[in-house]
Amino acid sequence: MRRAIADRLAEREPVVIVEQPISLVRNQVYLRLRDRVRNVDKKGRSCYYRPLHFPEKLPGMGKIFKALNEDLIQREIDKLLPSQMDRIVCYDSPTQYRLVKKFRERLSVYLAVDDRTLTVWGYPISGEAEAESRLLGKVDRVICVSEQLAQTLKSRAPKGTNPSIMVLPNAYNERIFDPHKDYQAPTPLRNIPRARILISGHVSERIDWDGIAVASRLRPEWTWVFLGPADNGMREKIKDLLGNQGFYHPAVPANEVPAWIFHCDACAVAYRLNPFTQASHPLKAIEYLAIGAPVISTRIPSLEKYAGAIEWVSVGEGKSYVSAMDKNICDLGNSEVRTIRQRAVAEDSWEVRLDQFKEIVNNDAL
């Protein structure tokens, strides 16, 4: 959400989008600021910027390099944005609490697109909850993707503080996910047997592998298609669990994803249910529905609003996957059902979200 809002906002007004830092240890070359900046458009008002980063875990030098990193990014942001500008700074990581209010911002915002203190298994990450608590005690606003995450963040705020926490769910890029376009079948899919069930996005242990494995045995004619970056061991897991019924392809550019959705017979948000996934708002579900594709999903709380457009499955229960998929296959080609899915996310485009975001950050009454 952070990058999507920033990209769209950069078309309207000056924005600096901070990207992955450049490690001076790995790069071994000092790049000047102009070599680390790309303009968003020809007007040059907004840019993508990569700060330099000195290793903060180097024995005996950690504090010095930490202070140096902070000083460098502050000075370079001042060069990229006019000092008299009304600045709003968005933070997306608990460990960024040290930077809050150091950019002379009028408003500081924590954008929480997931529970950043947990692994995909739902287990705590050492030190992250403490860092997030400090961040929550410093920022002016918190914007998160689900009601469940909002309640969690509220409980983590330091005693005596009452941060303004607003829910702004994920949304799809309406310029890319166009249901009226005639998408050509991606070359890697052309020899993959049907029915094809697509799972796009990060391939990790948050996926309900048990449910998928049982469903694949009950419906050996199905092919499970995984599209996206994969954690270590996930490609092997697909092969071991699914054999020829599993197909993996690395991530493709966002503008190519709709063709994969369009040329599969159904799409799945097959998540385990744990504190991490229950606090999430899966972007893939909205993108699937925007194309009008059949969707099966475990009951992620934030997706309940789309209940009329999704077929629910139960974690670990392959029979529920079979029932949901059988119904979706019966509905293939039904234009009325397809329209219902598209209407379910009609107000979930990035253009709508940007206006909502601006309303939140510009509302001084909050």
C-alpha cells in the first residue's frame, strides 16, 4: 500500500519515495546523490531515492554508523524537498521509530500493511514489538489495512498514549486490472493442464499446504499454479506435495499478472489462520475479483465484506476446497456472477484509496 499510494500521489504533487538503501559494504563504491535518484516523470517534481547505508552491526562502530546513516538521510531529504514545504512523512517499519520528527514533518504516519512484529507462522520477531510500541508513541497517525490489526496496534501503544488509528484496506490498480481487456495467455501457462487454480503473491508457510495437498489427491486433474517470489524450500515443497499437479513460476511484472488470472479457472487465497494472516488484508483477493475471476479463500476476517463474491474453504480440509472449486467451475462463463465479483471491489481502486488517504492525513480534527 505504501508504494502504491506514493506512486499515485507523486503524479499530483512532490513526493520522495525512499527505496531500498545501498549498502556501502556490498557496493564498495560511493555513489553520489544524483546517481541514487530517479525522477518519477519528466517534470522532476517527485523522485525515487536510495539512501546510503553504513553497517550498523559492525562491532564497536554500530552507534557511530547508526548516527551517520540518520544524518545522511536527513540532509539528503532536505536537498530533495524544499525546506519550506509542508511535509508528511510515512514510516512502514517499527525500527524507524528513531527517525520520527527528524525530517521537520508536519505529520508523521505509520503505514502498517501487515503485523510487522510477527513471522508468517504468527510467531513474534525478537525486538519488533518493543520497537513498534516506541513508534506508536511517537507518530501522529496510524493507518493500517484491517480492523483486527487496528485493535492489535491499539493494544501495543504505550500506556498513556492514544494514537489515532485509521483503517485503509488494500486496493487494486485499476489501470492494470482491467476486466474488459482481452488478455493473451502467458507462454508458461499454455502447456499447463486445466483446471488451473492460481495462487499469486509471496509463496511461504502462510499457505494452507495441508488443505491443498488433500484437495489435489481428491481432484488429481487440477493443476495448482504458484506465481511470485518464493521463500527458501518452497519450490521443493510444491514438488514434494503436488508432483505434476504443482507448477511454480517466479514473480512477473504487475502488468502481466492479470493475464495469469484471466487464463486460470479459479484463484485462491489459501492462508493458514494465525495472528499474522488474520490481521492481513490480502491484496491478491481484490485483484482476482477485479478481473471477475472465481475466488476460493480461507476465512480471513478482512475479506468477510466480499462474502457474496468468494467461496469459503476451511484450513486443512481438502474436501471444502473441492466443494468450492466444483461450484466455481459450474459458474465459469456466467457473466452475471462475474459482474457480482467485479462490483464487490468497485470502490477498492487505488484512485479511491488515494483520495481516502489524503482525507485522513489532511484532517486536523483526527
